[in-house]
Amino acid sequence: MLKKQVKVDVAVCGGGLAGLCAAVAAARNGAKTVIIQDRPVFGGNSSSEVRVTTHGAAAFHSYARETGIISELLIEERARNHEEINENGWTNSIWDLTMYDMAMETENLDIYLNTTVQRVVKKDERKIHAIQCHILNAEVDLTVEADVFIDCTGDGVVADQAGCEWRLGEEAREEFQEPHAPEKASKNVMGSSLHFKAVDMGRPAPYKAPDWIKHYDDASFFYKQGRPLDHTSHKEDDRYRGGYWWLEIGIPWDTIHENEDIRHELTRHTLGVWDWIKNKDPELKVKAANYALEWIGQVPGKRESRRIMGRYLMTEHDPLDKKVFQDEVAFGGWNVDLHAPGGLLADSSEPAAMEGYKVVSEFQRKTLCGPYGIPLNMLISKDIDNLMMAGRNVSATHAALGTVRVMGTTAIMGQGVGTAASMAVKKQLTPVHIADQHMDELKQLLLKDGSFLLHTKNEDPDDLARTAKLTASSTAVCAGAGPSTKGHHDGLKFWYGQHQGEKDDFLRHRRGQWIATGSQPLDSLSVCLSNNTDTVQEVAAKIVGVEDIWDYRIDGEGVIAATTFQVPPGALQWLEWDVDLKQGQHLPENGYVRLDLLENEHVTWHRASAILPGQVCAFDIGGRMRRYDHGITMSFKVEPAQDCYQVENITNGVTRPYQATNMWKSDPSMPDSPHVYLTWDKEIALNRIDLTFPGNILREIHAYESFYRDPQCAKEYSLEAIVDGKWTEVLRVQDNYQRHRVHRLADTLQTDRLRLVIHQTNGDPAAGIYEIRCYKE
């Protein structure tokens, strides 16, 4: 057996999305890093071996998609990949290669695939000295020494070997009084899944089931017990080609030590479901007659096992109450999604499936949460000073894990701990010291690297752009949009069966539209309604104050104005309301108000055909609001038009719609090379310029078609500066589609004026940008 030994600053164990993002973050920030992965590909459950698609906060909240390293990866995958995204079973090797490319291109990062952690070496009780690993198929034993270790193994292998305290299973309700905790504690965990994919052969494709599979003969198992066979695609005609999340088994098998037994049982059940579809279901066997099984997973996608106890234990109350953490390094927004123990062996599936995925129900009201912050201290072991963790093995109760476990969330946890680890190495401190003494610096670094934090904005003292005066060639204003307004969102689709379409636009529930304000008063607003009866209908309306676009309180911060629309019979009528609101009188400058129309099921409030940046809508699900549809704009008009896309937004410190639109947008009627100027009072030196463009954050990755490039994102742009008294082009970029770009210049610039010129977008007639940063490194 060959012996190999390496010494690094940071060792990341586990190469799922949490581990990969942790390793890349640490390496990019200067730490010599190694990543140990026990599979041949990165991505964990998201990889082509398991094929669970990446979910996160944008499943429930508009403009809440995770940014940073995971955003780079997902944008790149959509731009490269020929294949559409379905719910499960559809991930192909292009995604694997996208992650592999990033790892290979990252300086300071060494990768070890097909490598398992065998033992942990400690020289004292509170510090890991090294990990001993084995490289499969190579007869190599590898020892890795490091200053900081990050456990992203899912099962908490490193923490367990190091003697850390961990929990497994459900906490009793009396321990934390969590709404979704059972009366008694148990070892129950959420199960693991296998997925499959089938393809249309264009001719009959018989399937003969082996004898050893699980044979299903009872339709009620699927149709009355919450195991739908038609929810995993956006197109009705391909809904039988892949799935399903509920192909899940855990207990009575041990999710760690009996993983192979679980794999075998899942294979039996998955083939049994396919046999039901192909040969037994009266409707599906006709529709699936030409489909052949192409792929079935053989690596179980695990949801839950050990949860390592950290310096903070997140309970279900934290996400439900949107608790504010001083040590916030990431955010979440998936619902409290706790799968039924036993999965396929249980009497029924999870409540959401049993309800038929209703958007309005008691279950939805109780489980909807966020966006909420995630603290660094739940990602630091309480027992080992140089051990951190990210992924599904973090310090959370079983109930809290229901929301933090999804991969979009775990990926940004990974970036948080990787960045913290690099800072600890650089300062020769432990992660504990970073959490206790250097959080402001860490949070600013995370923002600089493209992350988003709910309660922190850019206040980086080294960012020279914050001291510049900004001007623009033109600035768009927002007068609203209507049913006939042209939009520019080609390639942005809806997920079949999981959205509300135009047929749902009847006012069966109170509905609200966020309206972005600028520096102008709001004299009047109008809405486009249809009265579907032959008598006048009344629709009560309110304008409420809101903190941000995720303020789902029914009356927000309070009612600002109210009226009742008298809607005569007829279709597509614009009704005007003279609201006469001014800044300083409940109307925020560069913020939001929400226009709510109350319930009248005989009236339709029409959606706009365009999606106005930062202008979202929601509806009442019974005492609270939630996003309406998948991130659309309802029809409305305002007078005067609001200057809510001001150039000053570029340096306000926030890089997505939140408490304001936070973006500069050019006037689309003046399309010739829109640009923005940064001017300083005196000459400065700079050699790094960071840009954050619009796009790719409105919805989850599932909404974006193959080869997608967001129309709002700049495709060709240049940076120009005054050098020796004349404008000089210092950089030109073509064929861009990434949201966050970091440009390090070959030579340091001495200038007092900088200009960003956007020559072409990827389709939108207006140019836009969220942030420009300038540095002298």
C-alpha cells in the first residue's frame, strides 16, 4: 500500500454542493485547500449519480435564489446544457463537468475523488491534527494534516470519529416546543430516495418485471396516499419520464450502517413503480407504452442522519420567526419539509402531497418560512475548536432540518464556512475566534464574493466606488405594466402543475402587488380588472407599508390608504384611484408599498405580460401572504412614473430587490451604449473592478430552459477610464452571461473617472446593474 501525506490550511471532507462551495471559497480566499470526496464526481445528491435537482429559497420567494459560488455553477450549467431540467432523475453529466471545471480552475485547491475518510487523528481533546483516508482503486493511503477541517460528509463522519456530540432522529415536543416535533422522541429520520428516467422510443417498448421486485397492485397506494405520478414536469406530455421524490425508504433500516440494504430495497420498489406505470395503471400504461427505462440510480439520495452539535442549535422556531443572528453567514427559505418516516413503507406520504400540493392550506400556513438567516455558530462544532460543518449534518433539530437541508441552502452554508476557515488561517485563529470577534469583517467578505445576507449591506471601507459620485447616460422610470406590455423573459418557463396561471387570476383571495417608489409622489394608481358578471362589483383596496418584498404580514407595517373600486361589467378595464401620497407622509423614498385588492371571486385582476424588475406579488393564504405564482407582476399603473431604478442604487450596498429595487436600469428608449460614470474628487489608484448584473435570481433553476442566458444580463461591456487626460478602454468583455464578474487589471489605474458601457445585453432593450465595486489590491 502506497503511503502519501499532505499538509494544507483547510481540509474539506465531502464533495457535495456544500463541500465544493466550501473548498472553492477557502481556496479563492488564499487558503491552501484540499477536498476529499468519496464518489467519482462532485455534487452529492445533485450529481448525475443521484439526480436530485437543486432547491432553495426561490422555490417560495421571488428574487431569493442563492448567489455566490452556487450561482456561478447553476448559471454556467444552464448556459452549457442542452437538456431541460425536470424535478428528479434528469441531471446529466454536464452538471458534473461544470463542477469539475470549477474545481480544476480554482487556484490553491487540490482534489481527491474516490477517497474515503477512515480515521481522525487528534493530539489533544479539542483539536483535529489529521485525517487518514484511502483512495479507492489506487491502493493509496492518504494522510491530510490541516489547520481547519470542514465536515461536509452528510453523515458527519469526521465529527463522529473526532468524538463530537451528535443527534439523530426526532426531538420530543417538550424539549423545544417545536410545532412539528412529535410528542415522543424517536430515532425516525427522513428517508433516502432513488430516481429513474425513461425516454420515448417512438414505438412500443414492453417492460417485463423481474420476480424479485416489489409488486404494486393497489391504485390507492398512489392516488389516495399522496404519491402522485404526474407532478414532476412542466409539460403534461412528458410527465411520466422521471421521478419521484417519494421513492423513499429509511426506517426500519439504519440510515448509516444499513445504507446498502436501503439501496437494494429502493431498487425493488422503484422497479415496482415502473412496472405499475408500464403494465398495470389503466391510464398510464397507454401513455407510457412507448417509454423505455433509460436510467435508475444506484446511490441513495440521503436526507438525514447525524446532526453535529454546534455552538448554536437551530430549532424550528428560528426559521419560522425569522430570527436575526449577528453571526449570519447564509440564508434559507425552503418550507419546513419533513417527510413521513418510512417513506414508501408509511401509511401515507407527507402532508403537502396528501393535500395535492395545495397552495392554500393549514399545512402551508404552518410550514412557510423565511427568508431567514443562518448563523455561523451552528456551523462550528461545540467540541472541536478547528472543526466546522456544512450540509445536512449541521447543528439543527430534526424539525429545523426540514428547511435547512435543501442543497441551495447547504451550498451557501458551504461558502460561509469556507470563507470563515480561510480567514481563521490567515489570522492564525480558530473559527471560534472568527465567530466571536471578526463577524463584521467576515460578512463584508462574503458580500464581496457575491453572497447575499439579509441584515448586512456593503460597507467595505476598501471599496473605492462607495466614495464616487454616480451619473448615468439615462435612467428608466416605472409607470407600471399591463396585459399587453411586452416582456423580455424568453426561456423562462413555468414548472408544470406547480404554479398559478391566468385561470387563477380571479380574486378568490386577497392579492397584493409590491410597487417600487422613487423620489416622486404617488398621485394615482390604476389596476386592470374584468367584471365577469352583468352587475357592478365592489373590490376593496388597500395600500400598506412594507419592510421589504418578503414582508408577508397581511397589513404589513400598517394601512396607508384605502378605497373601494366600483367595477362595472366588462373585460380589461383600467380603474383609477387618486391616492395623493407624498414622501414623508407614509410613502417611502426609494422603497416599496404594497397594493392589495381584497377578495371578490367575480372579478379578475389581470397579470402583466412583462415582469418588472423588483415588482412582485403575493396572495393571502389565511392570515399571511405568500408569493403568487412563480414571480410575476400584476397589471398596474402609477402616476407619476416612479424613478425607482436610480443610478445611486449601484453603491447602496444590496445586490438584489429587497427593501428597494437596488438596481440601475437604463431608459430602453435610449438604447445606444448605455453607460454609468463614477467620478472621484481626486485621482485614485485601482486594479480590481467587481460588477453584479441583473438576472438569474427571480426563480429556481427549474424555471430556466436549456442554453439559457438571462436577457437582463450584460452580454458585451467595456470599462473605460480617464488616463493621461483621455478616455481609454481598459477592459472589454464579450459573450458574458454570468451575474457576478471580478476583473483584476494587468496594470494599476490612476484615474478620477471610470465608465461602464454596456454595449449589448442578452436580449433586454434596457441595460442594468446592481453594483460596481473598485479596489486597489
